[in-house]
Amino acid sequence: MRKLSRRGFLGGIGVGAGVLAAQPAKAFGVINEIFDDAPAAAAPSAVTFGRIFGIPAFAPASSAVVAALSDIGKAGGLLDAKDDLSQGPAASILDPTLSPNHHDNPRMTAGFHFLGQLIDHDLTFDLTSTLGVPAVPEQTRNQRTPALDLDNVYGGGPQASPKLYDPADPAKFLVQSGGQFEDVPREADGTAIIADPRNDENMMISGLHVAILKFHNNVVDALRAQGVRDVFNAAHRTVLWHYQWIILHEYLPANIGQDMTTAVLSNGLLYFDPYRTPFMPIEFSAAAFRFGHAQIRPSYRANLKGDNGSPFFGFIFDPAGEGQADPVDLRGGFRAPRRFIGWQTFFDFGDGQVKQNKLIKTAVSTPLFQLPLSAIATHDQPVSLMARDMLRMLTWSLPSGQRLAEFMGDPVIDAGHFPELAKYGLGLDANTPPLYYILREADLVNGGTHLGPVGGRIIGETIIGLMLVDPGAFLSSNPNWTPTLPSATPGTFTMVDLLKFAKVDPASRGQ
């Protein structure tokens, strides 16, 4: 083993009196261990993926390892929570005994997974790599910008992406009716007219996309009333900064913990270096940020009155929905009067209707092991989401969770905590695929309520790091900024505030 000095970087940000304040630039003398069998170094770019760590892969991409990972991620495999779906989607919510291996998270409501999905779709999109076949991140194009700029919603703006905008008022998005309430614009066959097709994978992410469209349009109206002339660009910045505020002050503390969020803000970036070239780390996109798949419930109450005056319950995906014009499940891609989201199920409006996310652990809701092909961006096999996740870590030759923890100086979860992986005879219990490790770490360290040190550090440094170097982010250009739009608590802004300003909150829609 040989050691090389890691390239330094400049930048840091502190927290004082509850307000972010810029700090003088400082260099961190971090040592990066580069092993002889580590992936070859290459230069990432803003249009490709890249690596944070020069650490070798947890396992070779052999046929035996591919078979083991496929087995771990298959329906009925180690990651399947084995929920009892026989009683239907409503019972799945109301009767916790039907999910004995996967309990609700008391600290986080159901909508935060879908906010995380929107963030993921904002930052990363790989259309070219093959699952389980090694690829070079620095030679693989990322279809999204490594910035929290909502390019998955805005596309190239009114000039470059005119189909996304209202031809009668190009400063605003085109929004159509879904029957009772708003929907994304759609072609005659139901295909969504949006910048990223993944934002129509399920009703919840599609509904969140609509909320951003309406949020922007209402900001345009508010700015026009103030006499603002360059209204599109002013509205775009206003939307982005409030969205980024929610990520920094609500999403990250809930998912990585307030202590980790504060540590990254106060002490700077110890591992991720976006200062020379912002890029999307493969450790984030292919492993750590996929923790959100463990948060998904088997079923949701989409709304309170959409199903002939009764609540519309559905499994997130259900094979019975194949071929239906108005599927029984909550897949995206369809327009019907009941296919809208009542957000009081997903975020806390104070009316007692909200439901919770699932705990973060190595147990994932059973419907996710049989996805419809329409919910897979590349429309290919396997249809198990977790089999895809496991194989993707081979694609990018990612290091094991143990090697990551050791490198970061965090407590290492040893092989004794992964006895179920020993049966494969491949050493996966001691060199555990990083996503599997991160899920187990969250469970062991924090009871699954939020991520542990390895997962939390990778996610915190990536998201905050990109906000620090992006000139369009409030954290880099105006770190003392506070929200300007009306909110329940002045000086802050939450997802509930966003939904209310977008006028998709339950009270304004009569749901």
C-alpha cells in the first residue's frame, strides 16, 4: 500500500446565530490512501461522473459476484422486506403487522423520499452504462448538471425548451388539467412533456413536478406585481434558492442528521473536492443516495377524496395495473380524475393525516422488486429495483463500506454484522457492497431513523459541496440570504410552505 497526498482544496463555511456566514478560505491537509489495485485516476468534468475515493472495488465483476448480487436483490432475497400484500393497499398502511420487517420512521414523513427522488433527478442521470459491467465514470456522461438547478424541470429554459412553457406566456410553465386537478402536460398517448421522463415514474414524483411548475408560475405573478421586468430569470432564481433552502435546512437534517449537516457546514469538505471542477461523484449517485429506496412504503393514500369521493389507496407498483387505462397502482404515465396527490398524506399540515416514511435498513418494500418497465428509464431487465442497485455498484467498481469507514476514520461494522452475506463464499460479509453497508449502518447506529457516518458524510459533502461552488446557489453567492416568500415561520421555508405557495395544498384544493 502506498500513500499520496490528496489534492488540497479551498473553501469552508460556518454557522453562526442560526445564519450561514461565509468564512475565510482554508486548506485542509487531508491524506488520501491510494491502493495499488485502485481504479486508475482520471479527470472528472461537469458533464461526466467522477470518484471521490481512490479505493479498490469491493469485489471483481465476476460471474459469481454478479450472481450473488442479483440473488441479494431479487424478489424474496435478502433485501426484500417480505411485506404481506394480500390484504390490499389500504390494509398495508393501516395494519403494521403486514410489514413485520419494515417499520415506520417516527422522525420523517412520507413525502421526503419523493423530495429526495426529485433531488436525485436534478443531479444525476446515467443513460449509457450497463449494469454489472465495469465502466469508467470519467468517461461516462451525466445527463444532468452537477448543480441544484432543477434542470430536470426547467430544461434549457423557454428559448431552448419551448414545449415546456406556456406559448401564451413563455415566462410560465405549461400546466394542464388532470381531471380534478393539475397535471403535467402530456401527449395524446399519455407521455409527459417534461425535461426528465423519470419525473413521471410514479404519481408522487409527477405531483411534485407539478407543484414546482405551479410554484414557479405563482412566483412569476408575484414578481410581476412588484414591477420586476426580467421576470423569468428572477423567478427561476427565487424558486431555486427556496428549493435549496429546503434541502439544506429540512431535507439534509432529516436524512443525514443535524449534527452531520452542521459538521459539513462548519468544518468544510474533507473528501469531496468540487473546487477545480464540479462533478457528480459515483459514490453518491450509485450507492449512498440510493438509501432512499429503503424509505419507500409498499402503498400510499394518494388523496382523500379522489376515488369517487373516497380515498385513493394504491401500491406504489402493482403488476395488476399492467394494461389498465387507469391503473390500480400509483405508477406514472396516466391521466385520470383520481390520479392526483393530496399532500396532507406526505407532509405535515397539522391536520393529523400525514403518514411516515419507512426506516432506513436492509429491508425494502416488496413492490419494488417487480417494477413496470415504464418505471425504468432504460426499459431493461432486471425489474427488481434492488437487483439493479446492487449490480450498479459493480458497474462503477465502488469500494466496500468497510474500506470507506476505515478511510474516513469511522467505526467499522465488521463481518460479524453481515452473517447473511457469508453464505455466498465471496467475502461480501467483510467487503460489503457500499449501499448494503450504508443501510445496515443506519440501522445499527441510528435505529434507521437517519443515516450513519459513512452514508451521511458522502451525501452531506456532495450536496453541500455542489452548493458551495455553484455560482447560481445561494450558499455560494449570498450565504446570508434568507427566504423571501411567505411562510408559517418568518425567515425560514419548508416543503409545506412551498406547496401552499404553489396552491397545491389541501386547503386550497378542497381535498
